[in-house]
Amino acid sequence: MALVAVAGGGLAGTEAALALAHCGHDVRLYEMRPQVETPAHRTAVEPPPLPPSDTMLGALYRYLREANPDDFQPMNSNWGLVDPMPDAPRRKLVRRRALAARADASFRSWAAGVGVAPSGDRHLAL
């Protein structure tokens, strides 16, 4: 594999370097400071509870936490990651709409529980 140079050891740079390394590339990370860290590395604030795994964000977090690091495959969001619905509709579009409605309700409930106010009435269009 090719040698890939990544400039910047902040959150985005280290994440890019990690993803490239997992894909088998040789990675060289360049940072202007002698130590690679951001203010997020030094914070003492506890992270909020993770979103439920029947939401897309929660399902992605679960995938990242539980994936085997030896054969980790980066991936984008997809409905196959979220918790399955019992008695889910068989038609794909109807099933995805049902998953989206469940995820929306679950995410709103989680957000209210951690003190995040909704920023308007936005809906996922499928």
C-alpha cells in the first residue's frame, strides 16, 4: 500500500490517520506541536450517555465500540446497524419509514433526558 501523509494531529487528522491505517495504508502523521493532543484530550467533563442503539447515531457508536479491531471495517450509516424491529414491515420503504419514526422518537426522548432542547420540528425524508 501507498504511504499516506496526514497533516494535523487534531481530532480529524488522527481519525483520518486511524481509518487509513485500518485500511492497510502506511501512514505518517505530521503535527506542528511536539505532542499530538487537543483540548478534548485534557477535559475532565464526563461525556453524555450514548444515544440508544435503535437510533442511527447510537447504532454507529455501538458498532465502533463492539467491532473487532483486528478486522475493523469503516462504514457509513445504514439501517442494518440499528436494532431490528419485531414484526417489521416486509416492504423496504415502509420498513425504513417505520425504523426512522422509531429512531426519531427514541432520539428525541434521549435528547430530552440529557437536557438537549430540540432545534425545531425536523423530520427525516425517505
